Amino acid sequence: MTPQRRVLLEELKSSLDHPSADELLERVRRRLPRTSLATVYRNMELMASLGLVRKLKGKRGRAHFDGRMEPHHHMRCALCGRFFDLPHEVEGLSIELPGEICGNKVLDWNLEILVECSLCRGGN
């Protein structure tokens, strides 16, 4: 675990949002000023492939990252592209998938609800 990876992981795990690589870079540079965007992308891709973080596909294919690894689902604003964790009372909905669909083994799945967030609507 390099110092850059450790700081990236700490920043991501301590945040409640789902930052993009650019947003993570801003946060990490407060602690490691010489960090580059390429370093952030390379390390986040590696950590996602190792299952340490979750990579989310945002607006126009822009990657966002989630440090919360327990199973949960997301809402994504169609206007600004922000991600939000689905509230627990909605998480309680039970959706069961079979172990296999059309001959394909189900490894994982997630639910994303497209919303217009309260920030874009001018709310709090």
C-alpha cells in the first residue's frame, strides 16, 4: 500500500459522497500536493479491480468512486450527475434474483434510480 493509495482510500472511505477522480485529486492534494490525476486514476482503477472500492459510471461515462463496500444501491441525478446512497428504508425492499439468468451465472447486481436531486431543484 503506497502512501498515495492509503490517502486515496482514507479520503474516499471518510466521505459520504461519491467523488470523481478530479474531486478526489483536490482532496488528496491537501495532504500530498504533488499527486497527479494520472496517479488518482491508476490507483482507483487498481483498487476497484481488487474490490477495495466501487467504481460507478456517471454522467457521460465519467467514473465516480464509492468507499462503502457493503451491498447497497444508488440514486443518480440526471442533471448534475451526483450519486447518493439509496436510503435504508428503500434498501429494505426485497428483490431476489435467481443464481442464473438465461444460462448466465449472476455474480453481482446493483440498482440505480435516476432522479432530479433536491440541489438541482433548488432545495436544501
